[in-house]
Amino acid sequence: MTTHDLVILGSGPAGMAAAATAVTHGIKPVVVDEQPAPGGQIYRSIESTPVKERRILGEDYWQGKALIDGLGDPRIDYRPGTTLWQLTRRLEVGLLRGEQASMIRARHVILAHGAMERPFPIPGWTLPGVMTAGSGQILLKSAGLAPSAPVVLAGCGPLLLLLAVQYLRAGIPIAALLDTTSTGHYRDALRLLPGALRSAGTLFKGVGLLAELRRAGVRHVRHVTALEAQGDERLERIRWQCGDGAEWHYLSTPLLLLHQGVVPNTQVTRALDCTHDWDERQLAWHPRTDPWLATDVEGVAVAGDAGGIVGAKASAIQGRLAGLGAAMALGRAGEEQTRKEVKRLRRDLARETAIRPFLDVLYRPAAHWRLPEDDTLVCRCEEVTAGELRRMADQGCRGPNQTKSFTRCGMGPCQGRMCGLTVSELLADANGQSVAETGYYRLRPPFKPITLGQLATAAEDASR
């Protein structure tokens, strides 16, 4: 089994920045990503996107080109199209490319696998024609695919506004933007505005997106409190309310894009049994890390949105910090040597993340969006409803792993990615306990599907 000084998992902003930093300290990192090209979600397909008019995707997207160019350094062992299926506490890394599985060993690992969209379970969310906003953006960036009919976007958060504007610029009609931001959140976020002004550029970009939607005459429905997708074989229409007991509104559409923010992807850190904390502000779990972004598993660090949502620019800064941490851990740099650079990076990071408390409060999903009604599906893979989970709580189940045993909730192909947060919050609410006390699924490799034949090739490779 080949041993490498540094293995970086993920080639988004954090992973690319970590690799570039490592190289400057004489480290030859291995960068692994299951996507065919670098960039992560924010800079996805930047080298090959068919969307060539820069204004459609926006200048923030194209700024990622410098990071991606850096990944072309011959000292970086970049492995696209390669899936991570295992990582052990001994830093044994299981990789799968095509039909060939292999094992390598690392002296240090940086996890930079980013975020995933928060589950948004509403009635009818499993109908064909209902997708996430992130999926819509992936199709636009990677293939130039866009809806042929007016689309409805529903939920809250910066990504929803950005996608709406990108669609407008691409000439795609938007039937409605249904905003689920609670009325009280505007008031609560207002007191955090002075701190957010440290990230004034980001703040004004958001204001600019709203102004562009308003100038285009997009139907922007605010303070939506209930939403359903309806149809027989596929999505045919949606209905919504703005206030308890208010009139229901209906709209025919073949496509509904949902978004309720993003949360850290903790599948790998969970499987490593890193310590995790529940972040009540971001309503998500994140691995506990020190100032160098190291977890409590020796040799493993987490950079970027995988450790807590910070955004693309802050993720790149964290990647550089994690790269410096790896250089120090591997004896390639000293604390005195890097002191000045570290001070600058932490100052930049504080400025870039100053807006996060404002955004976290403003776009905090209301409880009724996170705790669906009994007949709403929560686990899409095993078709488990919210009502079944509440009945499990009534019968004494205190946490997700008990409900998994009785209902198979979380045992499907997604391994709980689409239901985990909802299950934890539902059980916490039903049992009158905190989410931290309720806990999360125990996860084990393989992280992604792998055949017995592929496992056999990995075993052969590990024995060499």
C-alpha cells in the first residue's frame, strides 16, 4: 500500500487552496474528487461549461478559474472521477475509479468535501418534477440545461436568489419565487447588520440580486408558511399559504425547485467517529475542530463548508490554513515561520465570515418546515413518514439508530443524507429533548456503493 504525505478529499475551493499551499512547502499532495473536473459546487464545470456568457453565471463564478489553474501544478497528484469509499482512523484511504478499487495510506488528511442541501420535506416532494435548487444549478453549469417551461422556486437562502437571477439572465421564465423566510427573522437579523457590514461586498450583492428580480417583474411571494406539490404521476401544480388559516393559492407548473439552505456534509467525519457538535444557529451538525481546523482524530483536518457553512471565499482561506497546518504537522514548516501568514489569513477569514450570523438568522428555516406533518415522507429511500417516526418515539425510541432498527429509516442508498437532520429534529421534538441529546446516525463505510469484485481488487492492492 503506497503511503503519501497528504491526501486531500475534495477539489472545491478549500481542497484546491489546501493543495496549492501544501506545494509551496514541498509537499506533493494527492487530491481526490469524484467529479470529472475540479471546482466543487460553486465553481463546477468552469473549464467546460457551455454557458459562455459571463454575466449569466456571474463574476463570482469565474473568479474560481485561478484556483483551478493552480491544480494543474505537476507536483499535485490530482485524481478526478475517483470516489472515496473508505477512510479509517489509521488514515487508510479506499478509492474507486471505474471498476478499479485501491487502497493508499496518508500521513495527513484534509477533508474538503463541502456541503449538501438541507432536507426540505413537503407533501409531494418525491414527485417527478420536484428537484432541489442545487440540482437545477448543476444542470445549468455542467450541461447548459434549463427548464423549457416557467419554473417555480421555493424556499429561502442566497442560492435560491442566485439561481433565479441566473435563470433570468439565461432567458428562462420564472413563474414565481415563493419565499419562506419568516417575518420575524427580518427583525432579528437587523440587529446583526452592523457586523455584517464588514462583509459589505457580499451584502450588497444580495441586495443587487433582489433588485434585479424586482426590475424583471418576477412574482415574488413573501412569507410563505405552507407549501404542497401536487400531481398524479408527476408534478402538475403547487399550492401555498401565507399565514395560518389564510387562503390557499394555486399555480400550475411542471417544475418546482426547492431550497432551504445548505448544511455540512458530515458523512465521512461521522464514520471516523470524530466528535460533532450541534450548531443551534445553523441548525446542523459540524465536526469539532481546533484553530488549525484539526479534528480530534489524529492526522485529520476539515476545511471549508464540511466543517460549518462559511461560503466559497472563506472556504478557500480555510483551505490555506489547513494546508499550513498539514505542513507543520509533517515537519515542513514551523509556527514562527508561518506566523505572519497565519495572522493575515485569520484576519481575512474573520472579515469573510462576518456576514454569517446575519445570514444564519435571516434564513433560518422555521420549525414547521423542519418538522413535517405526519403523512409527509421523510426517508425517501425506505418511504418512512414523519408519523411513523413520531410513533417510534411514542414507543420509546430516543434516537435515530433505534428508529433505523425498527423502520429501516436511513438504511437506503443515500445512507441518511436526505433524512438524517429531519429524523434527529423530529425525534428531539417528539421526546422533548435537545437535538444534541438525540444524536445522529452511526455511519460506516462504504460511503458509496462498491461491488464485491471491486472490493477484491482493493484487497489485492492493499496486500502488495
